[in-house]
Amino acid sequence: MNMDWIKENIITIIIAVTNCVWTIYVYIKTTRLNGLKSLVLDHNIQYLYDFFSNIENKTNELKSLKDKKDEQTIKETKEQINESILQSSKLFEQKFIDLFLAVDNKTCQKLKEETDKLTDALTEAIFNDGINIYVDKIYDEYIAYHISIHKSKIISLLIENCK
């Protein structure tokens, strides 16, 4: 009888410890998720959509280059578009990405890398004299594709962080 009592108590203790560990794990996980959600996403997700909307609007102006014949005007237009993209990127980093420093430095770095890769790809495409960026098929391949891919990667990073 004494041995049965010990076995029952050991089993009860194991169940209690397991429940405590599970409770702590769930608490930490939900606290992190709630912190991310309330600190960053709920109040600042609009900056993500604004960033991509601004870039899409600005890069669409590249299509108007087919109507311009003057090389200097084309060059100036490309520079203005690129500068606008860089400014949008900087604002996006300040208003959205930097907030992740408070939640998760690793995610913050990954978001910055993806944003930098996007702006680098767009800058390279804009100033590549070997392509006619204003042609729809070329535009889709060199501009729209990169915007779409990097937008998906950034959203995937955010979703991953919420798990």
C-alpha cells in the first residue's frame, strides 16, 4: 500500500511539473506574440502597405519614359524615381522596421536586408541602360517581379515571427 501511494504521488508530481512547464511555455509564446502584435503590427502595419504602394506608384512612372526622347530628361526622371524609392525605404525603416528592435533584433535585421535587397534590385533595373524598362514585359520582369517577391518575403517574415 505504501508503494502504491508513492507511485501515485510521483505520477501526480510529474503531471504537475509538466503542466507548469507547459504553462510557462505558452505564457512566454503568447506574451511575445501579443507584444509584437500590439507594439508593431496593430498600429504600424499601414506603413508596410504605404511603402509598397509608394514604390509601385513611383516605378509605374518608368513606363512614361517611352514618350520621352531627350536622354537628359530620361536620366533626370530615373534619378527622381530612384531617389523617391530610397526616401520611401528610409521612411519605412524608421516608421516600421526599427520598431522590431524592441521585439526581436533578428527579425529587424532580416526586414532591413529584404528592404535593402528590394531597393538595390530596383536601382539596378532603373539604371540598367541595356534594358527598356518602359516596355511592359521588361517592367514586369525587372520591377514588378522584385516588388512582389520582396513584399511576400517581408510578410512571410512577419508571419514567421508571430508563430
